[in-house]
Amino acid sequence: MVRIGVLGCGRIGRVHADSIAATRGAELARVFDPIEASAREVGETYGAPWTTSAAEILDDPTIDGIVVASPTPTHVDLLSRGVRAGKAVLCEKPIDLDLARVDACRADLGDLTDRVMLGFNRRFDPSFADIRARVGAGEIGGLEQLVIISRDPAAPPISYIEASGGLFRDMMIHDLDLARFFLGDVVEVSALGSNLVSDEIAAAGDIDGAVVTLRGAGGQLATITNSRRCAFGYDQRLEAFGELGMLAAGNQYPTSVRFSGAARTEAGPPVLHFFLDRYTPAYRAELAAFIQMIATGAKPSPSFDDGRAALALADAANESLRTGAAVKPA
Amino acid sequence: MVRIGVLGCGRIGRVHADSIAATRGAELARVFDPIEASAREVGETYGAPWTTSAAEILDDPTIDGIVVASPTPTHVDLLSRGVRAGKAVLCEKPIDLDLARVDACRADLGDLTDRVMLGFNRRFDPSFADIRARVGAGEIGGLEQLVIISRDPAAPPISYIEASGGLFRDMMIHDLDLARFFLGDVVEVSALGSNLVSDEIAAAGDIDGAVVTLRGAGGQLATITNSRRCAFGYDQRLEAFGELGMLAAGNQYPTSVRFSGAARTEAGPPVLHFFLDRYTPAYRAELAAFIQMIATGAKPSPSFDDGRAALALADAANESLRTGAAVKPA
Amino acid sequence: MVRIGVLGCGRIGRVHADSIAATRGAELARVFDPIEASAREVGETYGAPWTTSAAEILDDPTIDGIVVASPTPTHVDLLSRGVRAGKAVLCEKPIDLDLARVDACRADLGDLTDRVMLGFNRRFDPSFADIRARVGAGEIGGLEQLVIISRDPAAPPISYIEASGGLFRDMMIHDLDLARFFLGDVVEVSALGSNLVSDEIAAAGDIDGAVVTLRGAGGQLATITNSRRCAFGYDQRLEAFGELGMLAAGNQYPTSVRFSGAARTEAGPPVLHFFLDRYTPAYRAELAAFIQMIATGAKPSPSFDDGRAALALADAANESLRTGAAVKPA
Amino acid sequence: MVRIGVLGCGRIGRVHADSIAATRGAELARVFDPIEASAREVGETYGAPWTTSAAEILDDPTIDGIVVASPTPTHVDLLSRGVRAGKAVLCEKPIDLDLARVDACRADLGDLTDRVMLGFNRRFDPSFADIRARVGAGEIGGLEQLVIISRDPAAPPISYIEASGGLFRDMMIHDLDLARFFLGDVVEVSALGSNLVSDEIAAAGDIDGAVVTLRGAGGQLATITNSRRCAFGYDQRLEAFGELGMLAAGNQYPTSVRFSGAARTEAGPPVLHFFLDRYTPAYRAELAAFIQMIATGAKPSPSFDDGRAALALADAANESLRTGAAVKPA
């Protein structure tokens, strides 16, 4: 039985608590949140002890792994204490909004980062993972072009936007990691942004739509199209194109029902709306990989360095947005 | 240059006139209709001579083939005169509403029926023909089950219904021939009918919906589902299922456009509505086969006997409807 | 907390044990199987007490409901003892293979059958249930035609076939119930069967493919097409057609990935193969309905009488198969 | 009867000759090609006079309009002489490879360019035109993002590439015009190119894959993805995304047939391969618009200035490719 503690009982912390509770072979050892009501509620929902002191989890030698799902500014501290305490860590993205701080953490921890897995859950989406495996197996020959379309149903509250680090570091970072999952190293980043969704977001200095083009080290080209708002739900698609063909992942629907009537034919239901519904199987598979990593001592994937690289791409996109020129990521 | 005369300038006669005019290597030699205005209009539209006397076509030695697109009761007479005059004949379905009269015609003409091709245009639909060819090539192994769904956008006028010979002989006869195209000989017919569309049709003594089940000589089962009315257009689909898989032909759309919005996703346009739009390529391919038959002297397919067999199935369906028992077709 | 006992630890008993274990608010109280190894294994897997004596469950006053997932011949006895012991019962289909015995049980239990829910899980499939609800809400106007296609990936072992009661009572009974879910009372049944899959099944006196046509009391027509073998997986589809349009449920796929290459385009993965994968959400929803029934004391749906009616349709199909005539179900 | 002459009997000239011959109300007046064999062959195929002297068409007062389908370097001369001779002109893209020469022609002809329609046939594709009309009608609210994917089945001969003006001016110019069709004026162009398809193309100094991002004057973002080679055929897709939803045009298939077997499900046939098959309806609709322009004296759309603007975008893309910076088109 692998015992896992969850640090942070917000929306994403609950997802992980739920996954752990539903996984045979794993046990939700304890949950932490500085807000007592949150900690208690999640603990009671899943029948697990709860605490308002992170140390109660970090210092507990019976706990094998921790999930860091607290606010971004606390990630570096908690993951560092976790690995120092000998625990495996599953850390939500981003490691930090400041690349320098990430690099400092990396230097500080050295090989201990080998115990840190990054929470890029989309790598574990069954459809994306299937495409990745088949590309790897050569089904489309050499990968040449990648098209990622990723749109949220609706923009988060402006308070969230303001602390998010901006669209590239908050939202597109998932797609940037997904692009790296397929392309490997990225050598060139070119970004355009737009403000067509929300005046409030513009006033906060952020964009609400963007197109980023990447070039992989092997010369492959990738585009990522983001929007903070999508009328028909959570639009999450990917196409991998190569010499021998294309593998494409479409949207996910709650049912297979299609309606045909006088005005429209074969009309489907709205796309799964909320990211937690869309990516439930991905979160489950991600947790299974984390447990596997604990059980076998294998190196994590995605790794701390993958988290660092995705952040560097987001920073490069920001620089390209500012300068109008293609940027080589740091 | 193959010279073809068209007998009958109604809706279906015009289709054939249009196909002939658009076919390089064919010439619309003359068109006939007893109604002068009809004959003149079609003739002038396609720049062809017109006449109100069928004999002007039947007796013209420069005409190689005729299309019989006149009212059903005239088919036997015109096709008989046509083949006797040494012409190839493309005869619209049905040969006649009376199976005895068809058999008499067959006995009368003997081998001359080898110059008669039946107008079962669906055999020439690119999708259905592709499936037939692939079934023949063994792509799904032995054929085991066939599902045909065939619904008209709207019922014809009641005056048409009254003279039509009923749903089985007028509408389903196309599907019965299509079933034979796949199954070969049919040994058992079982029919259920319904009156859910039109009180007028019920008052005329006909059904407006039906399900017919067929058993082929090889033991295969087929279902045909018909309705005289379909809100989303002309619903024409077919599935052939066998040991190794399934080949399915879906509906046809005027564009590939799909709309996704708050209420519906991937909604297509209404299905091609009118049978002439849906089956334009089939009519063209049918005419090409007729020209080929003229040019090579090959035996026609579908043949006179195919026309007879489809009518016998329609009659069997009527008998099954009346008796509630499965019927062996005559 | 609703406490539920499971009687029978075969394949289907495990499905229910798994559902119960995964349902917050429900507790797997105890599992029973006469084979100790089976009972122990399921009990240990789900951390529940296990027993080889059904009485330990039936006599336990702390148990609110039972799931009868034992072999068919034991259903009547166990469900009767269950309701007499004051428990709600979820009974797997069929109640019994003998309609007379079902009727005797009905007479014997009287209103106690109001505590028996039948395990027709397909009514709870999210896609089928969505169509049913939308038909009920009038989205397609009056229902006129229903097309059900239901094919198993592969035939069960011949030993299973021999004890199954035949294709209609074992396999199609699910589709017959689904048809009743849409049509209500059925007044006419017409069946054709085939033996194209397995010589062994033919030797056992059963068919391995079938088409059954039903007429509802409202005049609607339904077809059910079954096959014991399907190369591309578990083919489970339904179309409801009415005056205003059509609602169709397609197959379910493990991913949304489509491959396009030189020979084929937009090719999907095999359909979910095993009935437990395809209908997992249906089993979960079925259990939720059972728990709801226990919690509220509401009448079950599908009911004992629904189980009886589906069996009567299967018997009518058998009679139609034998006589070649349409049959009015008993 | 509108009389039209065709200048140039290469591949594209034949397409137009075929369209004219098939259009009631239009007459193929004469065809020209400096190569006698080409001129004769096309003339004889369509029963039209032919000539090796362009003047025979340009000086013929009975000819209402000309199609300029000759090699690009001759376009400016022939279109200028055509409009000066009082004829309407349908000129294939591009007007010229040299923007300065296009501007000089514009200055030279002045308002006479109002008689020149540009041959951007994709604006007339039924699916793209339908989306454009529906976007114009507000079906998706304000347009925000446009995704164009455009891949050729296979690269043309290297001799063609060398004279083509490069991927942006030869191939992507169609997509650049299509983007302008949706976005209106474009204010920013950012390009990345790749050489993954053909060493020969690289040796000729051209790219064989590209991603170009555009910003419209209204802030909308568009991406165009091109490849000179596509294993599954002629990949031509477009998505228009706005506040209220998305309109997407998928690929076109020769049939609606889908195959499901043990390894793959719902597999379609290869996409229509050759641009002439894919865009036949577009060429027909384009010609109809040209005839309409002749008949009504209306201004052409797309216009000479649209041809100039698309070329300016291609030049901007080339500059962005060279500099790595976003470029404002001239």
C-alpha cells in the first residue's frame, strides 16, 4: 500500500485526493490545507486525516509520496522539503513563475529532482498518449507538423488571471509541454496574442487568445492555438502529421448521441465542459504513473526538467510577443 | 456517337435527357412526350428534336437506344417495340405492376430481353457500388447481414400514391433490388407495415412505413426500413456485415461544413433532399453502363429478369403483410 | 449508508461488487458464492466479508438490498426469499427461462414484486438513456421507427449456449427490453434466424444470428439485428426515428484517435470489446438507481413485470421462428 | 450566350475549357496555346476553334471574356491587352511574381482593373463559401481565430518548383487569399518554414513545409499550415472560430463508405487526391461568377487588388522567414 499525502485542498487537490481514494493499492494518508474548512471537508469526504500543518505530512515517515497542489508560490518550498524528507513528489505545474527561481531550486536539489514528477496530466490523456505511442512506433513515419488547439470553456475570474503569470505560463504551459512531448527540444518560439474575449483581461495586461509556433530541434513545426473562451465547451484537440499519415485526437463527448432534424444533422452534445471531466482518465493515469514511480524507484516522467523547459518556452513566447521576433528559448 | 431517344419527358425523363446531353460520346437524338408542351420544353432545353409520336423514335433506324421513362402502364409496350426495332432499352422500374404481365412479356420477347436494362439506379450509386465491389472482393468475408434504411423526404401527392402500386412496388422496389444486388436470390420475405405519416395514404389503402426482412439463398438476413417522410432529408443508408467486418454507406451532404455552438456540436447541413440531387452520379453512371452495353453488345445489368425478381419480392411483401406469415417469393 | 449483499461471484457478480465498492453511500455488506474460492476472492478484492451460505446474507437484518447474480435457475428462489426477508432486490435477467415459472412467482409474491428491480442495464447506458429522455420530451415528435443493432464480439463457449435458453432469451432479451423501453407494449413479433457463425451452435439447436421485427401498440415498428460474432468489437447501436427527426447512438471507442494514411482515412480504434467495458457507466447508473429505490421506497424501473414482458417477447420470437408467422406475445 | 476565349491550354486551361463547355449559356469561343498540339487537342476535345496566336482571341470583337491560364510571366501582358480590348478577364493567380510589376500594371490600367477577376477558386468552394456566408451572417458572432490546413498530395516536379516563385507565392497564396476572404486586411505576418519533404526542393532554395500566422486588422489571428506532401491525399480544411461557436470544413471523399474490421473502424477512403477533383465544383462556381460579372457589369470578386494583396502577404511571409521577425505587409 502506497501512502500519499495531499498538500493543498483546492480544486486540483481534490481531484488528486479523489484519484488516490479510488486507486486500489494507494491510500490517502493525510490532507493539508492552511484553511481548516477546506482541509476538513476534503479529509472527511475521503475518510482521511486532515491537518492545517504541512509539516504533519512532510515529517511523517510512513508517507511515501506527496502531491503538491498548493498555490504556485509555495511549490518550490514544499517540493524541496518533500524530496529532502525522502518522499516522492508529484508537483502541479508550474514549478514556479520565475525561471531563475526554478533554476536555483534545480541547482539546490541536484539529483534529488529525480524524485519529482511534474503534473502535466495531458501526457496521460488516453488519446494523446495513444498518439504519442504510435508516433513513437513509427506509424506516421517521421513527425513533421503538430497542430494543437486548446480552448477553455470560459475565462477564470480576473483575480485568478492577475496571479496566474499570464496566459502562456498558466494556460498554454500545458500545450507547450505537450508539444515537447512530441517534438523533444524546441529551438524557436514565435508568438502572437490577441484581446478579443475580455476587456477585464486586457486591463490586467494579459492576452486572452494566442497562437504560438514552435520549431523542434529536428525541424518539425508545431502550432498551438489558445482561447480563454469557447462556446461549445472545452476544445482540446491534437493532430500529428508525418510522412506516412496523420493521427488526430478529437474532442470528447458525454454520450455518442447525434440528432438529425429539419435544420441540422448528426448534431452532437456539447463537448465535455469542465477540465476535470475531460481529463479524469488522465488524472487517474497520471497518479498510477506516480505510484509506479514510487514502487519501482524509476525516474519520473514528466520530470522536474520538463517542468523547467515548459516554463522556458512560456517565457520565450512572452518575449516573442513583446518583440515581434522569433525567440530561442533559454 | 451513340444516339439515344427518350420516351417520356416527366421528371425522370428529364434526368436522363440531362445525363445524355452531358455525356461525351452520346447524343440526345429525340425526345417524346404525348404532351406537346413537355416534349418541346425538354427538347429545347437540351437542343434536341422533339415529338409527340413515339413512333418517330421507335422507327428511326439512326437511333441506337431508347430510355423508357413514360408512365408504368406503357412500359411493356414501349420496351417490346423498342427491342423489336433492334434498339437497346433502358427501362425505368417497374416493368409493370402486374407480375403476370411481366411474365407474359418475358415469354413473348424471349432472348430479346437481353437488350433491356432495368433502371435500378441505386446499383450505380458510387458508395453502394463501392461496397458491392468490396464485398465481392471478400473484404468482409462472407456477407451475413444487410441493413438498408431508405426514407423519402416527403410523401408524393395522393394521386401519385393511388396509381403507384403501393409502397412495396413503388418505393421499396429500389431497396428490394439493392438487397438482391447483395444477396442474390431471396427465399423468404416477411413484412410489417405502418400508417403513422398520412391519413390520406391510409385512406387510399396503402401503408406509409414498413419493415421487410429477407433471407437470401445463402442464409443471409437483410432488413429494409422505409418511411414516406423524413424530417432531415433523403435518408439513404446501407450496411453490409460479414465475418471480417462491416462496410457502411452514410448519407450525402451538400458540403462538409459542421457547426459547433453552445447547444450542439459538429452539426451538419440537411441531407441532400431530392432524389435527383442524391442520385445524380448514380444516374450518370447508369447511363454510362447503358452506353457501354450498346457499344459492346454485352448483356445488361440489372437485367429484365432483375426487374421481374424485384417485383416478385414486392408482391411477396404485400402477401406477407396481408397474411402475417413469411412468404417464399414466386 | 445502504448495505448491499451480492449473491453470485461470477463475472456479473464482480461487476456489481465493483460498482458497490466504488459508490459513496453504499457498502458491500457481504458476498456469497457456493464456490468458496470465488466468494473469497471477490470478498478479499473488495474488502468485504464472504460466505458460501446465501442464508448468511438473506437472514442478515442489517442488509438493505441484494443483488441476485447467481445462475438463472436460482433467480426465482433467491429473489423470492430476498423480498420476503424485506430486502430490495436487483435481479439479473432473465427472471427464469420458463415463463410459467415467472408467472407463478409473480402470483406467489404479489405486491412484493414491487421490491424487485430487473438488471436490464442498457436502459441506464448514458447514450440510450439520453435518447429515451429526449424522445420522451418530444424532440423527435412521435416515435415511429426504432432500429437496434446488437452484436457480440464473439460467441460464448458452447456449454454456455446450451444452458442459455437460446439467443432470444439469453442475448436478444436485452434488446427486447430496450425496444419496450421505447415502444411500450409490443403487439406483434416476427423473427428470422440464421446459422452463419458457428457449426457448434447449430448443432446445439440454436441460431447465431437473427432479425426480429416488433410492432408497438401505437403502431411503431422496431427491428433488432443480432449476431453472436462481430469482427470489430461489441457493436451496440440504436436509432429512434420520428416525425421531427432522428436520435442515434453510435458505438463507443476507447480513445478519440483517428488515423489517416495512404490506404485509409479517419480510421478509429476497435469498438470497446467487452460488455463490461462498454457498459461500465450503465452498471454504475443502474446501481445508483437501485440505491435510490432503496432510499426512497419508490417502485423499481425496470420492474419484475418488465422482466416478464421481455421474456414473453423472446418466447414469441421463438414461436415466430418456428412457425414463420408473426406472433402476438403472451 | 457569353462567348469566352481561353489563353493557355495547360492543366488549368483545360479545367476552364471544360467548365465553359459544360455551362449552359456560355460558349467556348476559341482556345489558344503557343504549342500547336496543346491548342488543337483542347480545341478538338471541346469542339472549339483553336489557335497558336493570342491575338486571334484578343482581337475578336465577338468574344466577351477571356481566361488567362498561361504561364505567370505572361499574365500582366495578356490581362492588360484583354481589358484594353474591352473584354472581361479571369486571370489565374498570381498576377505576377514581382509585386512592383503588379503595382505598375495597376497604375497603368487604372479603373480598367475593374474588369479583372482573380482566379482564387477556393473562395467558390461550396464548403468554404458556406462558412464565409454564415460567418458574415453572424452565426458564430465575431470571428476570432481561423485555422487553415492545406497540404498537397505530392510535390510538383522540381522544374516547376524552380519557376514557381517559392511555396508562399505559388502554393500558400491560395490560403493567404482565403485568410483575407475571412479576415479582411492583414496587418502582421509571421512565418516559419521547414525542409522535411524533399532534398531537391531544399537544394533549389525553397521550403517544403510552412506555418504562417496572420493578424487581421480587427485583431483576429489566423494560422496556415502547408506541406508539399500528404500521404492521405489533398488535405484541405478550414475552421472559423468566434464568440458563439465554430464552423469547420473537413476533407472531401469520393464516397461515404466506411469500413470497420478487426484492426480499424469507420475507416474512410483516401481524400480526393487531385486538386482538380477536389475543386471541380469550385471551378464551376468561379466560372459562373465570371459569367455573372460579364452579364451584369458588376465589379469582380476576388478583384485585381485582392490578387495584389495576396502576393504582398506572400512577400511578407518570405521576409519574415528571412528575418525571423513579424512583418507588416506592404
